[in-house]
Amino acid sequence: MKTIVIVAAALLLSACGDVDQSMTGTKVSRGDDPAYKGAHNQYMAKGWEAGNKDAWNKQIRERGQLQNEYVKTNR
């Protein structure tokens, strides 16, 4: 019985260690830059220029069409 109480207490107290995920935390490194400004790393799509909003919109449309089931089945 004592073991069950200790395990239950440990499980209940483990929730107290939750890390603050709000934007008002002390270690906030998220910027408010628009998504089309780019990340400037190796994961950027080929043919996309960072900072160009029109190129960003075109890339998003193309990615969406690659996931469109109607386009896939009507070929």
C-alpha cells in the first residue's frame, strides 16, 4: 500500500515540472517575421528565393497541388 501511495505521489508531482511555453517566457527565441522571409538553411525548397512573397505563395500552391487527391487520381 505504501508503494502505491509513493508511486501515485510521484506521478502527481511530475506534472509540476512543466516548462513554460508561452511567448512571455524568459527564453523566447521566436521571431515575428513572416514565413516568406525564409530560414536560410539546407531545408529550403529549390527554386525559392527567401524574402520574395510571390515566390513563397507559388511554392505553397505547388506543395498543395502535390497533396491534392483529385489531381492525383485524374491523371
